[in-house]
Amino acid sequence: MKPDTPLEPHPALPDYYSDLAQRPAFVRGMFDRTAGYYDQVNRLLSFGSGSWYRRRALTRAGLHPGMRVLDVAIGTGLVARQALTVTGDPRSVIGLDVSAGMLAEVRRLLNLALIQGLMEQLPVADASFDFVSMGYALRHVADLNATFREFHRALRPGGILLILEITRPAQPFKRALLKFYLGQVIPLLSRLTTGNRDMQTLMRYYWDTIENCVPPETIIAAIRNAGFAEVGCDVEFDLFRAYFGCKGGGKGSVAQPDEQPTMT
């Protein structure tokens, strides 16, 4: 597929909207209405391990103090909080999200610069960041190719891209177990613990986008086609994926396995 050809992360899901043109408004509205409950439900999903995993993924990819970070689809700041821990400077991290509700929530929680905007049309200058991160939002963009081209444009030469995602396990038993947990248990618990019907719908949508997402090989190819070098994907538990790449032309590069720090 040519890099300028639109690449949707998943087909239309008629249980939530009738055609793909309605998806952006649906997604933005759902996140606006559930922003205040998102962290509470995330704790159910991660069993308390999320912060440690996100911080380790950032340092493994090569994030270190002195870097300027753009955290795309910041949500409530789950990835940005760990980026701040690594860089040690709140001025070094800028968050972007399309949802006004999510931005209001992260503004309440973190003291950092925020921008409202689309991932496919980043309102930032060329070559203005050393590191671009995105956590668990890949399935919500309209066009993967356009998004990855924008990430490449926003990075300085040598800059690093890190995208965290959850994907369908390859093993049928694990896939069935995850479908039951994320597709049924978590939506029900979300409704019971928050009293918010939209949170239940969002969690059902969360699983459906995972189940219908394009395969990892397609995502890796799209990142490479956007101009990134050293593109790869780390996999843990046949579930968590960390896609990475480096913009050529500079001294920076994605950390290799023997360069990865040990987390304690």
C-alpha cells in the first residue's frame, strides 16, 4: 500500500455508528463523557502494573532527561506521567488530545502544556520534538498512514517514536479469555463501579476495536512507509505491543535490547 493511501485501523463498527464518517464524532463524544472515570477503570485493566510498564517502555525506547516529548492522545496522562518521571522537567512534555473532556481532566491532574488537536493533523511545527509517544489510541485514528507521517514530521532528525497498544493474542485460548474479560467483564465492572452507562459502552468499544484492528505487520509496514528507520515491535504476554522507530538523519536511535536499562 502506498504511504499516501488512507489506512483505517479497523472497519466500521455498526453497533456504534453507521459509517466511518461518524466515527470521529462518536469517539470524541465518548471520551468527553467518560474522562472523569477513565483512571478508575484503567486500574481494573492494568491490575496496578500499568505505570511500571509504561515507564519501562519509554526508557527502553530511549527516552532520557533533556528530550522534548509530544504525548499524542494524552487522555488522562497515563503515559505523560511516566515521561515526566523520566525527564524530570514538566516543561519537557507537551500533551495533545482531540477530546476537550480528557484535556480538562489531565489539566486537573498534571501541570504541563496541552494542545487540542487531531493526531492526523498535528498543530505543531516541523522537527520540534525529540520523542513522540502514543498510548493505546492507535485504534481511534482515522488514517494510520497520515498519522505516522505527522509523527515523522514533528520529530527532529534522530527523534524516536513509541506507540503502545493492546492487540489480539495469537493463541486461541488466550484470545477467548481476553475477549471474555475485556468484552464482557470489564464493561460490566465499569458500569457497576462508576454508574456511568457511557463508560460501559466505551469499554465494549475498546474490545471491539482490538478484535477488529489491522494486524501488527500492517502497522509496522505503515510506520516504515512513513519514513521511519529501525522500526520494530516488542511483544509481552502475547498481548502488549510497543511499536518503535527512529527518524533518520540524526545521532539518536531506538535503544537495542542490550542497551535497555534494568528497571527496579
